[in-house]
Amino acid sequence: MEGKKPGEKINKPTAEQAEIGRIGRQLEVSERKLARTEAKLSIMGKARLLLEDISESAEQQPWYKKP
């Protein structure tokens, strides 16, 4: 579309341009999946730390019996 004026006819993309577009869309999808995975791992890490804190504080309670 570079060098084209508004309203000017655009030709069918070449095979190379189509491949670049396909790869670009695939990259966008992969980046979104990576961002979601990183967020999930961060949440899981925080949950693990929270559970460790809860476990340690429970061990300090007088009602806690060590297995």
C-alpha cells in the first residue's frame, strides 16, 4: 500500500507479502499466549509463597500437631 493514493486500486499481494502477513499474525498470537503464560506462572508463584506462609504460621499455632 506504500506509494498508493487513497482510493487507488491495490493489487493482490505477492506470495512473499502474504507469507509475511501470515507470519506476522502468527507472531501476534504467540506473543499473546506467552504473555498469558507468564501471568499464570507469576500467579502460581505468588500462590505457592502464600501457601508456604500459611503453612509456616500454622506450625507456630499451639493447636498444630506435627505429622
